[in-house]
Amino acid sequence: MRMEKLIGIAIKFDFGETVKSIVRFGSGHINDTYLVDTTGKKFILQKVNTAIFKNIENLTSNILVITDHYNRKIATADYRDLSLKPLYLIPCKEGNYFFRDDNNGCWRMFNYIEKSICYDRIDSEKKAYNAAHTFGLFQKILSDLDPKLIHEIIPDFHNMKSRYKNFLKVVKENPVNRLNSVKKEVQFVENRIAEMISLQQLIDDGKIPIRITHNDTKINNILFDENDNALSVIDLDIVMPGSVLFDFGDAIRTGAAMADEDEQDLTKVGIDIGLFEAYVKGYLYSTKQFLVSEEISNLAFSAKYMTFIMGLRFLTDYLDGDKYYKIHHSNHNLHRVCAQFRQVEILENNFEIMKGIVQSSQ
């Protein structure tokens, strides 16, 4: 988009500065993000992907409720000594917290956290520990906020029963005639689905509580300072009611993995047990005071659960003609499936070790 148009959008927000420049910023794949440099502070301008986030009012309401609660809590004596910085939306001059342009594009603005660093990979046990500690703190800070105040932005996002139901529907319809090419992968699902649904059943039965969770716990959703101390958790779009196990499991899936989620050479797929242990210790340091026993005892299993559910979602999308995930070649989703299912096997092989680490870290 041309600079003049971006400036025209930016000045709809009430930040009280003169814009010097606006440039693309970050590596996100969902929203379009820009860094606004002014005569004073910097700000983050985002165009929200309304194809994914259809209800902007609910999305904005969630972020306002969450950031208000979070910012008030980190200013108290319990958190004041930490390096955590507030994150908040900048209102429009007309009073709302989002702006629609002439093409019905939806824009919002956040404060910019100065001297922040964002990593795409965990390459040390210190980063793993600090990332886990930070996501744990995020959950702890929100643990006394009523989940009923938060809208469900994407229903049944990590619900295994729902994802399996969608999978069976696509298998039955076989819309692009790919079923015969993935019989082994379909059988992989059938061999494990009962075990995977057992975790969802614990949630449905109330044995694992519903809390407010982040739902996208990659390390690039944490901002660090130059000493790798966490400054803020970012990307709050799918913060909503769920299980803390979804957050923990997906952090292990992405953070302790030895290969990318679409790695074609399956001999490279694996789990770094050292990073897993660091993550467990950092996470429990923040959360063990409020987690229930069923949550702690299922931490190791949650890594299998989240890796499996992502493989299931990739396989569903592949069978459905690659409608949901962006692909870079015709078999991209299938490569993702194979890498995730191989990772599940490796997690199964290391499961007793992982459970032992959780038990010894309490």
C-alpha cells in the first residue's frame, strides 16, 4: 500500500504525534503489520485479516478486556520487579478501537515496545526456560479473569472431537480424489484417535478446567530484551477459553522440535529433550501454584496431543484440496502431515522420559 494511504489511515488514531514513516514490520502470516515512526514514540499499525477474524467487535472486546486485566496486574507489587511491559490498543480519534477504510478493510493500532527483540526459533535452554516462564506468567495473570467474559473467536479450535468429525466428513466425501494416496496416514489417525480424544473428554467432564489461554505459543509471540528477559506476550487475536495444555503442548511442538513442521527429510525430525526439560521447569515455576493435578500430569501428553491435532488438520486440508493453509507446492500439506506424524512417533518413544521430567520438576 502507498505511503500516503498508510499515513491517512494512521492519523485516524489518537496517538498525538506527527508521522515520519511507515514500513512493513514482522514476519506474521495472518495480519498485515506496519511500524509507524513518529516525532515521538513508535506504534504498530495492523490491517486485520477479516477472512479469518470475521467478528471484529468480539475480537476487539477480547483484546481490551485481556490487556486491561493484564496491564493492571503487572503494575502490582507481585509483578512490578519483572521486566514485563504493558501492551494496549490506541483508540481512534472518533473513540472506537478499530477503523474501516473505504474498501471495508479493518485497521487497529498498538503501542510499540521499545528495544524489543523477537526470535523465530528456540536455540538455547535459557530461551526455552524464559519463554515457558513467560507464557506461564501470562496464564497465571489471567487465571482470575472469568473465561465467560472472553468470546470464542474460533469455535472448537483445539477440540479433538470436532477436528476428528471434520476429518471423517472429508474422508467420506473425498472431494479431490486424494484418499487412496494417504491410506497409511488415515490409518495412523485411526490407530491413535481414541487416546487423543481421552484428553478432550477430561476437559468435557470438567476434570481439566477451562481457562483463558493464548492458543499460539510460538516463541515469536514473545518480545524479549537484549538479555533474553521477556517484555511482553503479543498476538492476542485467538486468546480465548481453552485448556492450558493446548498452550503447553503447542509450545513443545514448535519450540522443542528439531525440524520444521514441513520437513521432508524425516530423519531430521526429533525432539530436543534438553529444551523440553527447560520448558517444563520454566512453565511449572510460573504455574504450579494454580494448576490442578490433572493438568500437570498431562503436560507430557499434551505435546503428543497438539502435534497429532496439527497433523490431523493438515491431513484434513490436504484431502479437502488445500483450502485452509497456505501452500507453496502441491504436496506441501502432505509433507506437513508426514513430519507431524513422525514427530508423534518420536514423542511416543520418549514419553516415559518426558513424564519423568515433569514429575521431577514439580
